[in-house]
Amino acid sequence: MANENDYDGGEIKILEGLEAVRKRPGMYIGSTSASGLHHLVWEIVDNSVDEAMAGFCTEIQVTVHADNSITVVDNGRGIPVDEHPVKKIPTLEVVMTILHAGGKFDNSAYKVSGGLHGVGISVVNALSKRVVVQVRRDGNTYEMEFSRGKTVKKMEVVGTSDSTGTTVTFWPDDEIFETCIYDFDTLHNRLQETAFLNKNLKIVLTDEREATPHVEEFCYEGGIIDFVKFLNEGKDVPEAFKEPIYIEGKSDPDAPVAKMGEVEVSLQWNSGYGENVMSFANDIYTPEGGMHLEGFRTALTRVINDYARKQNLLKEKDANLTGDDVREGLSAVISVKLPDPQFEGQTKAKLGSSYMRALTLKIVTDGLADYLEEHPKPAREIVKKAQQACKARNAARKAREATRRKSLLETASLPGKLADCSVRDAELTELFIVEGDSAGGSAKDGRRRDIQAILPLRGKILNVERVGDHRAFSSDTIQSLITAIGCGVTTSAGDGGDFDITKARYHKIIIMTDADVDGAHIRILLLTFFYKYMRPLIDAGYVYVACPPIFGIKVRNKIHYVYPNGRQPEDEILRDTIQSLGLNPDDNDEDGKAKDGKITKKRKGYTVQRYKGLGEMDPKQLASTTMDPKTRILQRVSIEDAVVADRAVRELMGSEVGYRREYIEKHAHDARFLDA
């Protein structure tokens, strides 16, 4: 058996060649969109993290260069450079040019690994127009260069080194990817998450695309304890729960390798109503949970009920607290490490390794039971909070039932403001949620009556982040939304309730609000509602945001519409568009007079109209720009978008003033993007 510290050519197992990657990149990185582009970074970073999990790497540096090339540097052992025993070429070349060549297919080089498929760096090579690799190992620095999967510069010694590690620089292939521009926030969030999950691993992110490089450094001594505190930022955490609970454990040392595993859990309650539990397997986020999450949830509910009975906090006549009750207001991170994780689906969204359910159940049961016995004050507060959640859940159930009965008893069971469509096939129909009667009137007149329904909202929807289920379901506006969509709701904990996606009356639910600050406010409130009470609609891709134009440029008898792009202030977008039409943006700039609420600027040869609200467009304009399936622009809401909205509401609209102040101070210079 190989020594566990050995990492040389003999540890690299070869499964197949690299030819198919460029022909079908989506099979290997998911897509050729921005998501696939960022996946290249994750593949290389995951290799470095594998070295960290094996105990050989303490620092990873990721740099975005001015030309959008990426460099990843680690201080691990360095990719082996000796001759491969089968291919008889340097192992570095094997790893870079042959698919499924990696040290991840037995348990000698790595005990655990996030890169399950082991395709990582060879796929990056195949999908990059240029890759340069430097390996610091055995006192030397070795270098090779590749292009689109082929070796263009053989391995050579380019210097000496008293350290070890690997440096990879790559330029993504613009013949493959729809965009080659990296998003700093996407890189930031994923790398920060990785640092949370690997205690004391230092990760440095540098963006050189600005005049002054932007540098962020992540290193967390508390690991997932710090992660849970981060999840609860912007939330009110009662004094009894100030310190997160931390539980860790591992399988029996005598267990067979196939049944080995380590479990880390940290949890902390806040005074909110939602559940925010994130689960990971070998540092891979599992949004659909799996066996480790099942074990955690079962243990949590069982231990809290057992403690409540033992302390006589639950009487004999009382029903047990449910999982929804004990998880209300809970933020938690579950991180498991195992040698051969089995994931369900190619996206690795759910952990299927069944033995991890029992292992997580045992470790969390033992650890949480000990904590409750040793910390009676927080323990009683946990039970008390769950009992309050139980009462609120029953009240919310009655409110939902009242809404359902009301719908069934009324002659017209749908909301009075709803202008429904005539087609009943949900796959063909669309619901536009609009703000106010003015926009609703234009939308009703401009819609396709057969497939498009319009629901005007009266005022702003309730901020569901700050209220419980009972109050949310008692809101007339929210009742109208629930009734119109028809699929019911989950509870604030994300399950339970009466939600049934097959009963959704529309397969496109489109949030259509003004392109201003108030409209953005309503959008974020609606996104938070869907995330909290109808999240499966987001998962299924049913929720969209409409993108109305912000300007109309009338040249002779034709109107050219200008849309926001999220990257430029509106005046810059307008100026660029005017120039693209061959017009002079500086000619005869005179403010026109307001007429019917429409403000225009008259210039030589053309007129610019600013659309302050949807109601300022006539029905024909609204239909052609924002509603017509052939000409409109829609943005599908992904679960990442909903998470961003939920976090923004927590921090900017929650009870903690400090986060709002910090955000305003940080983003004050972006005020030019806003249209107040």
C-alpha cells in the first residue's frame, strides 16, 4: 500500500482521452455561459483545496488579470513531474492533456476530494486558448505551456525553488464561451465560502482590472462557526443564542474505508421566522440536501423533543414539536467529508451516500444532547421558541384554510383585481404582477388576452422577512397572490404547508415594475416572498422579472428603445445608444415640458423620452417593449438571485441599523445608477 503522503506519477489513474471536451463542453462544465466560465476557476481551486484537505496546502491565491486571464497559486505539494508509469511522459503532461487523469480515484493520494469526476485541470486546458503551468517541486521550478488541449511547450526546468506548489495561468477560449469576463462578486462569494469550510485556509482574491487592484483576503479560525455568524448577519440574535453551537465527530476508526466519514455542524437561532440551513459534502454545496441533511434534521427534532419531555416543558397531552417548529429562525451549516461521495444527478445537488445519514444522525444526536444538558438556559429558550413557532404555525394554518374557504365560497374564486386569461393550459399561460392600477390598466389593454393574465398590486407587498406566517397570510395582497397563482404555499421553514406545484395556474410568473427605486423595492419584496413561501417555483424556473425600457428615442416616426444593462449609469447608456444611431448627443439639448406626465428632451433631429413608470407608456408601447414574447426581454430568476434578494432584505430592511449604514457608506458612490 502506498504511503499516504506519496503523491507521484503512480498515483495518477487514467480513464479516457480529452477529445470530446471541446465538442461538448456543456457535458463537463454545465454550460458555455458565465456559469461555465467561472467553473474553470472552481476546477483549479478545487485541486488546491484537495491539497489543503489532505494537509499539504495552507494558502491559495486567485488573481484576475486585466485581460481576464486567471492565475491560481497554491503552496501544496505540486503536481507530480516524474515519468508516468503507463504513458511514459511527464505526469504533469498526463494530468493536463488526458481526461479523468487525477489522483482522486483511489484512497492513497487523497482521503477526500471535492473534484469527484477528476476532470478538472484537463478540461480547463481543453477550453482555454492558452495555459501556462509552473510546478515548484523537488527543489526545481518546472514549466509547460498548452493551447486548446494540446502541448505547445514541453516541460522544462526554468529555475530553482525552495518551496513547493503549483501555479496555473489560463486564458479562456472566446471561441467556446459566450463571455470571457469574470464577475468579481461570483468569485468573491465562492472563495469566501471555501475559506469558511476549511478552517485556517488562507485564500487571497486579487482583481487587477481596475487602476488600483482590489484585494480580498479570507481566513477563518472558527471555520463553519464563523460561517453561521455570517449567515446571521443582519438578523437579531437573542442573547441566549449569541454563541453558535458546534458539533463534530467522525466514524469509528475500525470502520471500512467505504463507511468512513467526518461530520461538522454549527447552528444558531435568530429571532426571525425562516430557516437557512446549508449543507456541503467535501466542500461541494448540496442545495437539495441529501443523506447528511436528513440525518441532521431527524436528530435536531428528536433531541429537542426528548429534552422538552425530560424537563417537563412538553406535557403528556401535548403533541411533539415538528421539524418546522424547531427549525424556525435557524441558521446552520452541515459539512461532511467522506472518501467516495455518491451524488444524485450530474449537478451534485444531493448527497446520496446512505451511510452518511446514520453517521450524521448519531454525531448530531450525541453532540446536541450533551449541549442541551450542559447549557440549560439556551436549551429552554430553544424549546420556548419552538413552542411559539408551533402556536404560530397552527394560526397560520387556520389563516390559509380561511383563505382557501373564502376562495371556494366566493362566486368568483379569483381576486377581483385579477384580469385572467382565457386559456387554461398552465404551460402556455403567463401572470404579470404589476404595481398599481395605472400600470395595470395599460397592461390589461396591451396584453394577449388568451394567454396573459394581469394582477395589479395595491401598494407595496408586506416585507415577509420581518413578520411570521400568520401575519403574512392575513395580508390581503398576499392572499391575492396565493389565490391567483393557485399552488398554495410552503411554511417559512421551506417545507410543509399545502404547496403543490402541479396546481400552479401559470408557468410564467412575471414581476413587472417600474424601472426606478420604488420598482426595485417592490421587486425585491416579491422575490423574498417567492423565496420564502414558493421557492419550488423559482427552482422550476417559473419566476421572471420583466425588463421595461428606460428611454425612447424618437427619430422621425420610429422609436428606438433603451434598456438598462446593470453595468452603466442611465445617462451613459443613453449617450452610447444615441451615438450608435449616428446622432449627436450634444446637439440642442433643451428640456421639454411635461405633457401627460411624460418628460421629453428635444434635440436636433430626435426626441428623447424618459419612462419614469410603466403607466407612462401607452398599451401598444408596453406590449411591444415588455410583454410581447417576440420582442420583450425577460430575466429568469435563479435561486442565487433569490438568495441575494433575501439577504439584501435581511440586512437593509431588518432590525439591525448598522448593516444599512455600512451598505450606504460602501455604495454611496453608486448613487448615479439610481433613479429616485
